[in-house]
Amino acid sequence: MFKVLVIAYYYPPMGLSGVQRTLKFTKYMKEFDWEPTVITAGRTGYYAHDLSLLKEVEKYGINVIRTDAKDINSKLALWGTVKMPREFIRKILSYISKLIFIPDNKISWAKKAFVVASEELSKNNYDAIFVTIPPFSSFPEAVKLKEKFNIPLFVDYRDLWVGNQFNLAPTPYHKYKHKKLEYQSLRMADKVITVNRKTKENILTKYPFLSFEDIVILPHGFDPDDFDKNPSVKREKYKLVITYTGIFYEKITPKYFLQAFKKLLLERPDIARYIELHFIGHFRKENHKLVRKLKIQEYVKDFGYLNHSDTIVKMNSSDILWMMVGNGENYSTVSTGKLLEYFGTRKPIIACVPDGAAKDAAKQYGASFITEPDDVQGIKQIFIDIYNLYKSNKLPVPNEDFVAQHNRKMLAEKLTKEFQFKLKEIV
């Protein structure tokens, strides 16, 4: 059994989709002869905690070392789950944070994780280090571990660093510092993992010293276990249920989707009255205000934040799933974990996305209705098309071969093979 040290700030009991990629990698590593030890955050104040994911960690006996620090989330630990502020307040706080901290406000935790990881590596032999970003501050600290202990380093880009659509540098100085840090870190990495081709191309363009073989694509995915253990529940079929899971922030907004439904209600009330819009996650006050303004309250159901198991049940019990990615700089690289997990349901998907990774994935899935994010007329027409197909029992089915490529267990096997290849090179 080989051993890998995993450095991941976001890990259960924290929730939301960014946590699940690392959790599922570590869940399946042992089946391929790699035993993970995870260094992650201690108690944190965070938007979502998910005890069902924590139970999964415990069930599979994953060794976890929890590390407290002085980052803002740790200081908010006494509050437990922190309420997500209104979007304009979140943007202000985010901007201030980006001005003060380079590369991010988790730098205190990353430095503490380096100390804890050094102690662990001094006591036990490890064959690889795997760091997942964001937070980006973890990457330079993982480089220090590689240099200190001479262990191969693998970095997993869940999102871009420089040019990240949610983390744009506030000044030219910040941009310079970010790029310098990323350049220095990538110089030391033995292998780079990315979630899609667009992200890989972006990194290769910025850093020509990297070769095509230096970067491996392992997409987001779904865990078949989740869908087997959390089947759909029976419900009345007089309504067509369209479900969204997750949060809204930056340019990811329900605004155009809700406006399209209002347009449908005015023009085709005969169809609208048979549709329900379900939201699972953080549907904030400003979104409820928009629902009231549009006078569509009776068609919208907000279930709040649910743990992952209950969310899977809701997804399986829905007729259609909806997701969106906003238009903006580098949004073409976004292929959300949510979309790829939707694939596990085999349900038709409404994808309101710009050109890029998410659109490419939705097309290959096959059972997708695709529009631009802000195309109100186009979304309204999709409602009509879906309803007609639903009534005639002709909704599209996905490309099963494509779905199979996103099985979390298979992706974990591919990751461990990358570990093995590197060890063979060293020998």
C-alpha cells in the first residue's frame, strides 16, 4: 500500500460541490493501493456543513488531520454555519480580502498546514503529495514540502488561479504577484491535474515551459454509490419539476431563468401552471424579492440547504435539472461540479451557459437543452419544448458512454495511475 498526503482546505464536514471532488478521490484511493492522509481545516464558520459527507469519511476510514489557524473562517468557527450575505455585501468583502491577502485569505491556514504536514512527513514515509486548489495559498506551501522532503508533488486545479473568473486581481501589482507565485509553484510541480480542456489550454498558454504531457485532465464527476443509495421518491405527476442545486453568486444568477418563467406565465399560462421550480441551496433574500416582484411565488419552492444525500434524492425525484454559468472573463473554463454530478441522474438538463467547457460537456451529454445565460426568450421556449416532450413521453436520454467517463471511482483510479507513473520514473 502506497501513501499519499492530501492537502485540502475544503473537506467534510464542509459542504457544497467543491468538497466532493477531493472526498471522492480519497474514498476510492485505497481500492487502488493508495492510502490517503488528509490535512484539512479544523472548525470553520462556513456557508454549508454536511454531516452526511462527514459520515462517508468516517465509514471509509480516511485518516484526517484537522488544522486550526487564524484565517477568517477559523475565527468564525463559533458561529458554525455562517449565513451567506447579500451579494453586494459579499462582493465588497471579497474585494477587501483580495486587496489585503495574496494569494488569498487562507494563507494563514496554508502556513499552519505546512507545519503540520512537515511533522507528519518527518514521522511517516509518503510516496506523493497531492494538493487541491483553491485556496491557491496551499500550492506554494506544498512546494516547500516537496523541496524539504523530496516527494513528488501533484496539484489539482479545480479552478484557474491567474485569470480565475471569481478571483480577478484588484490591481496590476496583485496580478503580477499572483502570476509570479503561480509560475514558481508550477515550476516545481511534477504533474498538473485540471478539470477540463479549456483550463489546460489556458495554463499551457500562460506558461509555455509546461508540456502537453505535464497536464492531465480528470473531469468532475458523480459517485454511483450516491445514486444507488438515494433513489427517487414517489410523487404526484401532475407537475413537471425543474430543480436547481447550489448557490448563486457573481454572474451565476436565477434572474433570467425566473424572468423567462414569468414570460411563459403571461404568454402560455396553460403550460406554466403545470411547472414547479425547485431550488436547493442558498436562495438568498434578493432572489426571494425577485420572485415576489415577478409574482410567481406559487410556482417556486425553496428547500434551503440540504445535505448531499437528501439533495441526491431531490435530484433523482425531479424531471429536469437546471444549471447556469454567467457570461464574463474566463467563464469559458468553468465546468461546474454540479453539472457533472447532474449526469449521474441521467435526467434531461437545461444548461444556460456561454461557449466553453460547460457547454461542451452539456452537448456531449446529449440530453441537454442549451441557451445563452441571459437569453430570456430562449429559456422560455425551452420550457415549452420540454413540456411538450414531457407530455408525449419523448424527453431525450443521455449518451451513456459519455456519462460513464465521469464515474468518480474510475477517475480516482486514473489519478492513482498518475501517481504510479511518476514513481516508476523516479525508480
